[in-house]
Amino acid sequence: MNPALSGLPDFLVEGKGLNSGLMVAQYTAAALVSENKVLSHPASVDSISVSADQEDHVSMGPIAVRKCTEILKNVRTVLAIEMMAAAQAFEFHEGRRPGKGTAVAYEVIRSKVPKLVNDRVLYPDIEHIRVMVAEDAILNAVEAEVGHLMLARDVELPGPNLSA
């Protein structure tokens, strides 16, 4: 977004001063990341003694699940904005060819979200990509081209040996 750092046009759009490009989308992503910091506060620290102190611990599990659900929604939106920005940035690299996986991701994104030439309401674009992220559409298309990508969910973490 910053031409001093990227060498690309301001906010990834031509027409300096006429178009705000992805500036507001960047604000949205920053606000969602900040909201996730607040939502990451453990619900368990708000445990309150109940039932005349017969139950001195309440897990606050339902609140934790609601907060986690909201964080995941926000993360998907931030990823969508980042992917939209990456696709838009690629528009300014004429003559360069992306890697196989990147090319597939770009094509999947562009199948729903056209290049930003003039300002438009970006919510529908962000939502299209957010849904593709939530449904693993981009991931599945990339993996179909380059093979399985190791993700955090594929890593088996060491834990206690409970069978002993």
C-alpha cells in the first residue's frame, strides 16, 4: 500500500488523488486485527463464584467459543483483504510470471473479483474472497496444482503418553 516501501502505486490503484484504492480495506484489516487482540483475552479470567460458593468455578466455555468464532471470522476477512491486495499488486508487475500456486490463487480470486481500476464498494469483493477462504476454495485449487501443502493442522504435536 505504501509506494515508498513497495515501489507500487499508492493504495494499489492508478490515478493518485482520484481513487482511494485499497486504503479503506487496509483500515478494515487493521481494525479487525485490533479487535482480535481484545477478543483473545481469556474468558476464564472472568470466572465468577456462583450458587452460594458451592460452585466456585465457572469455565465460561460458551463465551470462549463465541469469542473464538468471532476471531475466526475476523481472520478470514483479514486474509481476504490481504489476498485481494496481493492480486491487485500483481497487476502492476507486467511481464512477470508468478509461481504455479500463486498463479492459481490469482486466477481463483480474479474469477470473482475483477482488477480495481476505479473506486467501488469493496465489501462484495472482500466477501467473495472471504467465502472462498472459509470454504478452502483457494487452498484446494492451489493444492490441485502443486500438491498437498503442509498446514499447522497437519503437524502432530508431542503430548503426554496417556496410554502408559
